[in-house]
Amino acid sequence: MFEHGQFYWNELITPDVEKAKAFYAKTLGWTFETMPMPEGDYILAKQGDNMAGGIMETPADMGGAPPQWYSYIAVDDVDAGADAAVKAGGALLRPLFDVEGVGRIAVLKDATGAVICLITPVPMEG
């Protein structure tokens, strides 16, 4: 379940996943679960039984971008949300895309230049 306009997920994209895991384990006590994905492993970070976020290796198509956290805001319609963001002075950083079992995503810069992601999540079962 999600509410339009609320933060939904946080994800670290880094070229050194193991170093990041060690840092957050020592700093915050996070534990990790690995989810094999077609494009490489996705790491779920957990605080106790609760999800804290995700960690993944920097994709090749990001052209050596520095390690950074991406925050995802849930929206009812990501296409409309991305269009509204661009009209408000933002800019798309890549074409909108779908992640099977996760949702439809837009990665953009807001009017100040900050990176933010919009997501229309796939409904959760149960």
C-alpha cells in the first residue's frame, strides 16, 4: 500500500557494494539479504525485521556516476508525475522504465538540481 506523494523506498547505488554493506552494518547494525536479479544481485538492507532500503552496484549505463542514495516518492501515475515535474522546471535523467514486480519509475532532477525518483509501485499481494 502506498500514498501518493510519500517517500516509498531508498536505494544506494555504488560501485563497491561490499564496502557499503560493511559501513552500514558497523554504523547502523543493518543486516542484508541478497536477491538475485537478471542484471545482478540486489541487496535488501534490514534493521531487525524491517526493510531499511536497497543497495545495488552502479549500472554500466550510469557512466561512472558517483555513489549516491536515491529516494523514491510514490505517485498514482508516474507518467503524469514525470510530465508535471518537467513542466515545473525539472528534467528527466533517463527514459521512464518498468521493473517487473516493482513498478514504473522516473529518475529526474527537481527544479533545484536534486535527483529524485518517482515510482508507481506494483500492487503488493496479500
